[in-house]
Amino acid sequence: MADDRQDSITGSDYLARQYGTDDALNIRIETHRRYGVAHQDVFEAVCREGLERGPAPAHILDLGAGTGNWYRAIRRLLPQETRYIGIDQSSGMVSRLEEMTDADPDAEVLVADAQTLPFADESFDWVGAHYMLYHVPRIQDAVNEAWRVLKPGGLFMAATNGDHQYQEFIELRDRVLHDLGLPPVRVHASRFDLESGLEYFPVPPDIVRWPSGFVFDQSGPALRYLQSGALFGGLSRQPDIWQAALDRCREAIESEIHRRGHFSVHSETGIFIAAKPG
Ligand SMILES: C[S@@+](CC[C@H](N)C(=O)[O-])C[C@H]1O[C@@H](n2cnc3c(N)ncnc32)[C@H](O)[C@@H]1O
């Protein structure tokens, strides 16, 4: 049973469940929007950090574009004619992105793998890989590919999480699994975070970081967030145990809200920014 519950966040089963459609990602984005304590919009911050380091880009590539968070920030902050190409390994994500970018003559989206990019060398001014490199089996290949398609003087930017993220959720999970007599779940969440990601860069990147997290005043949204992600590994595939775990989580979160008025979850987020020598 233990093996069945070790769910890798790079595995094709996991990726299909998480990103086959945008449902799970939308729950997490909505939770961030309503209960998040982020100090700024990360995707706008990526644009601002890029603009501080050089001219406005003409061509941008977005790896693992997901639901188009960076695309929307680019259209809010950069000149309208900036050429945007978004790729994602999930055709479900790409279909939704196609609907979003349908009327935009300077945007294109396609299904592709970040590890083998279908673009010529030195094609883009900016390449972004936001909250996605920890899902890629061969992270170094994806970073090398990003670097290859980047023009000299261009920027490779990767937003990701800090290594101590969601500590309160992790403690809650560990306590609940222990109380239910279940073995610990190991999720490879730190394959590419603001610390472990450093080793993949061909030149030392700048790192911009800031605190984030959630403050929940009710248990429902916190539970939906827990259900949408990887924190419990493959436990959700065992309905009886999964329900028992969720019930325990709900009790603990409600008791914390009763005592303190809120259930807070602390995290950290940030951006690596690397400039390709000109
Ligand atoms: C957590 S989402 C992030 C989406 C978006 N970048 C954002 O920050 O909102 C991760 C995305 O990476 C995509 N992805 C995972 N592995 C990939 C790969 N090898 N190549 C391209 N996309 C990938 C997933 O399908 C998913 O849409």
C-alpha cells in the first residue's frame, strides 16, 4: 500500500489528474485570490522585474502556461503587440488557453514538452517557467532548452515556491496520517524551489522573494485547497481512508478557527531571473 501512495508530482498519472483539465488549478488560483496573503501579483512582478533589467521584450515564451496567468499579466503591463507563445504538455490546458487568446493576433499556444522545445536557437527575449519546473522529470533538460531558445541578452525567469511552504498544512497532514495509523506521505515538492532550483542555472540568477500564504476564516476553502493538490500524495485514490483523513483535517481546522478566529498557512514565493550573456 505504501508504494501506491507515493505519488510523484512528475508522473504522467499525477499530471493527467492535476492538469488534464484546469479544474484543480482553478481551485488553487481562486483560493489564492480570496484567501491569499501574497504581497503582490507574482506574474505582474515577473514583468516588472524583467522591465527593470532591460528593454521591453518583443518575443516571449511561456513554458507550462497553464491557465494563462502570465499571459494576462503580460497583456496588462507590456505593449499589446508583444508576441506571446505559450506551451503546455496538457491539451486540456492548451484548449482553454486557445479560447482565451483566440482574438489576439500576437498570441499562439501549443501542446509541447518543455524538455524538447520545437523552436530555433535564440528566438525569444524572455522565457518564463512559472510554478512548473518541479513537475518536469528532467529539470536540467528544460532549463537547457529555455537557455538555448533565449536570445543573447534575454532573460530566463522562473517563479517558484520557497522550501518551507505551507508548513501548517504539512503538520496537519502528518498529524492526521499518524492519528489514522497511516504511513507518512512523501511528496517531492522541493525538486525545484527557491533554494534547490539554484543548481540548474547556467549563470547565477538574481532571486527575488517575498512571503505568501493563506488566512482562512472557514474550513471549506482550506479543505478544497488540500483536495486540489499533491500534499496527500495518492491517498485520494482510496476513498474510505481519504474521507476519514479529510474529516480529521476539517475537525482540526475548525477547532483552530474556533480558538484563534482563523487558520493561517505560511509560505514563501519568488522568482529566479537569469540573463543570458550578450
Ligand atoms: C502549477 S501549473 C502552473 C501554470 C502556470 N505557469 C501558472 O503559474 O499559473 C503547471 C503547468 O505545467 C504544465 N507542465 C508540466 N510538465 C510540463 C512539461 N514537461 N512541459 C510543458 N508543460 C508542463 C502542466 O500541464 C501545468 O499546466
